Amino acid sequence: MNHNAAGCWLFAFLFSCLGMHAQKPNTYSLQSPGGKITVAITTTPNLTWAVKHESTPVLATSPISLSLAGGEILGRGGVVSAGKHSSADNTINGPVYKKKTIRDRYNQLELRFRNDYSVIFRAYDDGVAYRFVTDRKDSLVVSSEEAGFRFDNDYKAFTPYVREPRFDNDKFQTSFEALYEEKKISQFAKDTLAFLPVLVELNDNKKAVLLEADLEDFPGLYLEQDKQTANAFKSVHAPYPVKEMLGGNVGGRNYIVTARAAYIARTAGRRAFPWRAVVISTSDKELANNDLVYKLASPSRIGDISWIRPGKVAWDWWNNWNISHVDFRAGINTPTYKYYIDFAAANGLEYIVMDEGWSVNTDIAQISPNINLQEIVDYGRSKGVGVILWATWYALHNRLDEIFSKYADMGVKGFKIDFLDRDDQKMVASTYEIARKAAARHLLVDLHGAYKPTGLQRTYPNVIGFEGVRGMENVKWAPADDVPRYDVTLPFIRQVAGPMDYTPGAMRNATKEDFRPVNNMPMSKGTRCHQLAMYVVYEAPLGMLSDNPTAYMKEQESTKFIASVPTTFDETVVLDGLVGEYICTARRKNETWYIGAMTNWTPRELTIDFSFLGEGSYEAEIFRDGINADRDATDYKREVITVTKNDKKTVMLMNGGGWVARISPKK
């Protein structure tokens, strides 16, 4: 073999080992490290990508472009000047996450174009992603982005729609709380937007979840039906807000957009744009333990995170401050919050939340005359319980330095920030500013009325709570919701994006027949064990106990179990699950395992395989649905058994039921 031939052979071999090869000057291929996912990329005349998992089509050829003011369109008619290929196999630490370490293994192709921009493609063994990167001196005005998601068939999709009352006809004003409509792509609701994540059922029992990650200084991505192409979604973004006013349908506490610009973002010329990602699964349980958004997010910008303390929270709003058997008038006042602190301390809870009413809603520097906040904070400190304050985004965002300094100096531990209700560029940028300034004052942040997580929780680990989910607050007024089915859909779709503050913990549990909306003494749909299981199945570094101390003290056995479940873990294993049907998840903290299983309204038997345990014998404290839980949803049975890694146990989940266990090595 001559030297030239040997060199060509070696180059081809190395290129193939990295999982990619150039087929034509305008066609490229990228493979996942395990070789099962293939991305086909074309660059002329227009930039497109297509994705396969083995022989199963995931995305048909789909367009990619970024349109700038002045008419330039990145991804249209571009000329590639260089193609840089690489691979990585790193370990990411997850200090406030569902697992201690995350393997970050991928192959990457960066295509550099002549007009000072690049597009980076990544292929993981469980998904794919791409992003634009620009390298220009001057700022950019982005008029639109084309992120197409085209499919080879009219597949069924699980789609959450923006269908709330419009504020001044602004369709981009939403709380991001919706049930999933399970219909084919062609049946996408007309003249409506969907927000991410969206799940699409593929052939061969495979599924794809459409996501975005590292959303910084750019508006969030919505989907609408592509009317020009069959079986396709296309991207939509909120234009930049240019006029706002105080208003809305929640007592005038939203900052409502009344006019928007003709562009979606004005941003730096040198930057990386958000990732557009697709998670791919061969079994549903893989979706419920996916890390793609976390892996794609920017690394932590906080040096010392030792002050970030995840934990459980005694929460006041859902139970309407409705404690009893006390000698004071319960409500938004100092004695009530000291009582919540006593309850939290007695049960080892780390925090209480003081929800709306402790201050003037539009001016949180003005504390209610019924509240002695410093006394409450000091009392909590003496009991080892921190205080988190609720605030509207409107009241906070223009006074971050003043408000954060004022309350951090008092000893407040964080803020629950509500009614963001948008994800245009201004709002997204605001969440990063809030996270950064809160971190500087060692304050935690819980974002409510907010868009789905896109990785902010990795970049700023002090952001330890996200709503963006139709949580349990909705059972106070939405009797028609099929809540148990939604509950066992979330782990496979919304939770793929990141933690969700669903606010579980109801002690008044109801069957489908007995449920009714109640404000002062609210109930949940499904069994007691269904509620207990949420503390294991749902990711929530700031875990709420939504019911009132009186109810929990009457149900101390359940309360003790809830309080024992950590809110971050060292390891997560999803044992079984089907979207919309059931879920069974195991999580480990140190040597103790926690298992949570939940079903929809269909009763079912599950077999728990304990092979994930280590050697030796374990003591398992189990809470299971009682034999009469289909008639009285509060019915449950607690038992303690011995298990080993060689055991399997068949368990019965009643209508809307659940099953939980705490498993510790025998001493």
C-alpha cells in the first residue's frame, strides 16, 4: 500500500469512528455514538435535516433557517466553508437533580458557513439537537426562525395548546398549563398554538419528544400546523413586546403586552442560539429518565453552591390557610405563619412559603399590617425553617436589587415568582436576570406561571422550582379534567424538560364519582397512595406539601412518609411505564431507595422487580391502596416487609391509585 492510499484509508476510518462522513459536498451524515440514530443534513439549496432511529423515520426532511432584518436568511443558499467533526464523553455533576452524575456522550458536526455563522448538530444515543451560532461584530435583529418538524406519517401526538382567554388578543400570553390532546398531527387545532414539549408516537413503538434547550435571550418556541406540508409542525415565536400595561384576569397582577414589534429578538452578534432538540425512545420508560435538556444547557455560573438547600415546603395557598383547633383566627397573619413553622419543624420540612397577601401585590416593599415579617423569619430561623416569599413578576422585575437586598438582609431564603405568563425575549431574559441577581444574594427562586424549563436550572442551580404544568391547584375549579391520566402522562412529556412544581400532597382524596371542586377544603382525584407516589415520581427540588397542617397532623403516618422522601437523588431508575397509563419509578439517595407507582383511572397489577437493589437484605416500608380504595380513596394499608435484589412483587393499583415504598438496608 502506498503512503497516499494509506493516508486516505486512515482519514476515512477516523471519520467513520466519529460517526459521520461527507457523502457529497452539500450532504452530510452524523451518527450517534451507539450508531442507532442517523442525522442526514443537506446545505443547498437550503439547510435541512432528517433523522432516523435504526430503520424507523423520526423526522422527515425538515427545514432550518434564521431570518434577519434586512432580508438575510441564514440557512438559505449558504456555502459551507468548513465542516468540523468531534465527539465527547464527559461526566456532568447534578447537585440539584434526579441523579448525581450524568454521562454526556455525543458526536457533533459543526458546519461553518461563509457569512460568519455556523450550525452545530449533535447526536446522542437518546436524541438529536441543532443550534445556530453567529460570529458578527454588530448586534442582530432576528425577524423569524424556521424550525420545521416534519414526519413521514400522520402520527398521533400529545399536544398542549394555548387556549386560555386572550389578554388584549395577545395569543402569546399564557400560563403554560394545559391537558394533552391526543390526536393526529392532521387534527391539530385550527388557529391555535401549542407549547413545548410535544410528544409524537412513531412506528415500532418508538416516540419522539420535541423540545428546546439553553433558551437564553431569545423567545420560546411554539408550534402550529404547517398548512403547506402534510404531517408537519412549524415554529412560531412571540414578537418582541414594545408596549405593556398592568391588567389581566387575575386581579390586575399581570403585565400585559398591548403591542409587539415586527421582529422576535434583538440580540448580540456573537452568540449561540437555543438548541432545537428531539428526544427519541424505544420504550416509554426511557422518556421518564431522560437528561437531554440538562446536558444541552449551559454549565453552572454559580461558583459556591453550598448555600443552595433543596427541600420540602409547608404551603398555605392551596389549603386556604384553613387550619383549626387553634386559639387564633387563622389567615394571613403572624400567628398562622408561626404555626406553619411549628408544623414544618416538627416534621423536618426545610421551608414554609408565604403566598399572596403577605404584602401589597403590586408593591412587595409594603408588608401587610397583619404580618410581622421579621418576627416570622427570626422564629423560623430558631426552628431551622426557612421562609420563602411569593411575589408577582410585575411587582419584582424592575426592583430586583432593592427587593432582593431588603429581604435577603432580613433572612428570607427565596422567592416564589408568579404570573410571568409569557416567554418572549424580554421575559426569558428577565428570568436569567432574576436567577443571577438572586444567586448573588443567596436566594432561591421558584418560577410559577412560567414557561417550561429549558436548562436554566443547570445554569443557575438556585432556580429550583418550575411550574409550567397544570398542577393540583386546578382541581379547586376544574371538575372535568381527567387528572389521573394527566398525572401519568406528565413524566413522559413535560418532565422530560425538567422539574415541575405540581404541588401534591392532598389528604382529602376522592374517587371519580365523589370528587367535586372545593376551595376551602380542596380534594384530589385519585387515591391517597396516588398522592404519596408523586413525591417519588415527580421531580421537584422544592417539594410542596399543599394541604394544611391540621389535615397532615390527622394523617401523621402519611405525613411522616412524605417528609422522609428527599427532593434530589443520587440515582434514578424508571422500572416501567406507558404514556397516559401508568408509571413506576425508583430513586436512590445514599443507601435508601424510594419507589413510586401511579395509574390512571384504570386499576391494574404491576410487578416490581427489585433487581436494582444491592446485595443483602432490605427493609421496605410500603404504602399500598386499601382494598376499599375504589370506594373511599383515602383507604390505604401500610406494611413493612423484607426484600432482596432477587425478589419480585406483584402490586395492585386501584382506580386512580398508587403504591410507594421506602427501602433501606437492614442493619
